[in-house]
Amino acid sequence: MSDDSLQQELATLYAETMALQILFVTFCSAIVASGTASTAAAVVETFDKAADILTAMQMRLGDIADVRHTGGAVRIVEELRTAVFEAR
């Protein structure tokens, strides 16, 4: 794969990731805004579970996994959580 095609593939992946994150945040924010307290609590619980799963994976994999992947995933979950609840 040439450098140009690799750069194009990376740009496409970045764009897809950004689009999915924006859709996810918008969707979760709409659920929280239009729902009840129990609906908002379910969204909070979803973020909590995701962070717990990723943290457990990080601990289980240890040095086998690249911290940029596991730690980065935890960071992204927390950034998405912040975006959802700041959008209200």
C-alpha cells in the first residue's frame, strides 16, 4: 500500500469515527433530554459499564496491549460521556 493510499484510508477512518461519535452523542443526548430520570440513569449506567469493561480489559491484557489502544478507549468513553451530558 502506498503512502498516499494509506493516508487516504486513515483520513476515511478518522472521518467515519468522527461521524459515528457525533451521531452517538446526539442520539444519547436526545434520549437523556426527552426521557425520564430512569432513562438518563440508564445512559449513565451504559457509560459506567463501558468504562468498567475497558478498564478490566486494560488490567487483564497488561503489557500485551498497546496502552494507546486500551487507555485511549477509556479516554474516549469518558469524553463521549462528557459530551452527552454537557449537551443538555
